[in-house]
Amino acid sequence: MEEREALLDRVSSSDGTGVKDPATGAVIGRVSFGTPGDVAAAVDTAVAAQPGWAALSDEERCAALMRAADAIEAHAEELAYVLSREQGKTMDGLGARFEAAGCAIWVRTAASTPLPVEVLIDEPASHAELRYRPVGVVGVITPWNWPMIIACWQIVSALRMGNTVVQKPSEHTTLSGLAIVEVMNEALPPGVLTAVTGAGDVGDALVRDRRVGKVMFTGSVKTGMKVVEASAGNLSRLTLELGGNDAGIVLPDADPQAIAEGVFWGAFINSGQTCNALKRLYLPDAIYDEVVDAVAGIAAKVPMGIGLDEGNALGPLQNQMQWNVVNRLVEDAKARGARVVMGGDPDAGAPGHFYPKTLIADIDNSAPLVQEEQFGPALPIIRYTGLEQAVEWANGVDFGLGASVWSADREAALAIAVRLQAGTVWINSHGGVDPRIPFGGAKHSGYGLEFGVEGLKAVSVPQVISG
Ligand code: NAD
């Protein structure tokens, strides 16, 4: 066994369901899935550990989290290996090593973000201040696309604020979820961070447990709506990070060569399996062909293949279900007469869930590939004539996670950016997140914020001390 395989071996169970490498179909480990009945025991553990964890000073909790970041760094290659084998992403580029390194960065930043008491009024006759108390137990439910870093985002802010956490990874990437929890637990006191495995019924049980005061949910809009319903009986606090269908609007003054690489990676990062990827590209008549050619030129040079093969920059889709979604949307676009600039011709008989890099031009804005979230490496490119039309189309979906505007003139881009119904609008880039900058969706992409001081406040209960 290679040294970097040790963690995968540790989190894999001796029996249970075989976990397949999405690139090859090889069985890489086993998962013994939990049931809704296992949730109560995990929450018992979290409840028992919470008072002791909350009684530590903020400095002591942050020091423990910094040690957890050290552990992540010490095991970074092993974590990346688990990710690459189970999620499919490449070791290189914006892939598995990038995600593992990001975990440590997020943990360190959340553990060093100041959250001072806010003095609201300080007058001779009146004093009022705002403090933030722990909620208690926080449930963290995560998806399969960035299975370690999304878990870290939510775990670290919840722990920092004195909560304990029960984490349920996606059933598609259980080993990745278990691996990050295992590594962080090398540095954390027993019981403050517990994982439960299983599918939607286990997530549902976690949301329904009356002792879970806050649920951080990241996943699809459909499941997010179920989480809202399931939480009603407990009035649990919720942060919902849901799906996206981000528009990118290119203004006529943009330089096609200058923007092509940013547009490509904004759309194709993690083979498109990214909530805030660029999922619809709106190009003006004036530079339509130039931008399509420039993006296709970049795409042609990016190698897609098995994640473990160094040098590959894009991997397969994680599962057959998602492959079917992408294939259906592209086939529909072709049947409508849209133009395939590249890709769109998967080898359905090949091992793994590879879908080729696909650019679909001259597509109508009403096509399902534009209106639905494809969550894969197939980008629809829509032609617009007037900017008002582009803004209307960009805002014309229920999603509102991110958007981008591309222009040589920042003021012109800004004038459009503020009109877009999205939680984040990037100018001349797409999808970058930063642990210091709040991130969250508008409309059906969810509510609540992560990261920065806002992210810490989101996993606590505000308390006013007056007098
Ligand atoms: P999903 O909704 O199918 O599953 C997400 C998680 O919810 C999984 O752990 C799943 O087991 C669990 N779950 C399923 N049913 C449940 C229920 N009834 N109650 C509680 N939990 C339940 O989503 P997915 O397919 O894993 O992830 C892809 C989606 O996630 C995409 O739409 C993507 O855009 C979105 N996403 C959003 C963000 C963001 O920050 N906004 C980040 C990543 C992914």
C-alpha cells in the first residue's frame, strides 16, 4: 500500500457497500451506511460534549481549531487521494490537492476572524451590547461535489462559536466526509465533531432531532425545500446553500482573448460540478464568434482523464445520475438545432462517468440546458443583441447564487452587476470564494451566509445585554 492510501484504508469499512472510483469503476473501499436510528446516538454524543466545549475560552477553541488545520496539512496528500478516488477530481489543478489545501485555509481563517462584543449604545445612562452565544448542536449536511471543503466551511464556524457538530456526508462521497472528520478529530476533544453516514433518510432524521438547533444544509433546491418542511416542528435555524444556474454576461467591449481562460475555468472547474460555476454564457453579437473561438481554444488544451494521472486537469462526473442529467440536456439542445462547438459525444460504453468538455452555441434561452442546472462540463452559449435582454434573461430563473459581468470598463460592468439577482456578482472572473468574504444565495439558491464574520454569526444566537 502506498503511504497516501493509509487514510482511505482507515475510513473504509471491512464490509458494506462497495465504493466505485468514478473514473474507472474499480472498487476502492466499502461503506457501512447508517440508518435514521444512528442519528440519536450521534446527537447524544454532541449534546454531552457541548457544555465542556462551550466552556472553553474563544482562544482555547481557536487554538484547537488551528491544531485541526495543522492535522489537515499533515494529511493533505492522503486527503487528496481519498477525494480523487471517490469524487473523481484530479489530483492536480483546481482539483483534490487544491480542495485539501483549501480546507486548512478555511479552518485557519475562521479560527482567526475577530468577533468582538458589539457595543451598540455607550452613554452615561444607557449601555447595550450584542454578543453571540452558541446554538448548541449544529447538523451539517453536505453534497458530493466538494465533499471535504464544504464540510469544513460549516464545521469550523460552528465549532468556533462553541457548538458541537454532527456531520452527514453525501452518500455518494461518504469516505471523503469520514476522512476529513477523522483528520480534524486528531486535534479536537472527543465528541465535539461526529459523523453519521447514510442517505436522505438519515439527513431527514438529523433535521428532525429536536436537540439540533441549527442545520447547515448544502445541496439541491428540491432537498432544501424538504429540509425547511422537516425543520418546522423544531423551528430550527437554517442556512441553505442550494443549487445555482449562474449567468455570465460579456459586454461588447470585452477582449475575447483576455477573458477566455477565466470564462472557461469559471464554467468547467471540477468538470462543472460546482454550485457557483458559470452555467450560462451570454455573448453580444459584436464579439460572439471571437469569444466562442477563444473559449474553445482554451478548452481544447485542457486534459481530461483519470484523476490520479498527474497532468490531467478535469475528471469524470461523480456518478451516473449526474451523467444522465448532462447527457439529457445536451441531447435535447442538439435536437433543438443548437450548434455543438465541441464535445457532446460521450462514449457511453467507456469505463467511468466521463462526459467530454462540451460547448453548445446558438442555443435558445428557453432550452432546458439554459434554464436548468446542468452541473457538468457542458456550457450553453446564448447570443444577445441588447443588454436589457441579457439582464432579463440572466434574472429570468429561480436560482440566484452567483453571476458575472465581463468588460474592459469596470464602471460599465458594475452598472450591470448591481442589477443582477444573485448573492455574489464577480467582475471579470467567476466563482472564486474567499474565507473572509460572505457567501450565500438569493432566491431559490437559499438563504443565510457563510464565511467571514457573517458566517460566524450565522451559527450562533445573538444576545443583547442591556444596562
Ligand atoms: P442533494 O440535495 O441530493 O443532497 C445533499 C445532501 O442532502 C446529501 O447529503 C443527501 O444525502 C442529503 N439529503 C437528501 N435528502 C434529504 C432530506 N430529505 N433531508 C435531509 N437531507 C437530505 O444534493 P447533491 O446532489 O448532493 O448536490 C448537488 C447540489 O448541491 C447542486 O444543486 C449544487 O448546486 C448544490 N450545491 C450548492 C452549494 C452552495 O454553496 N450553494 C455548494 C455545493 C453544491
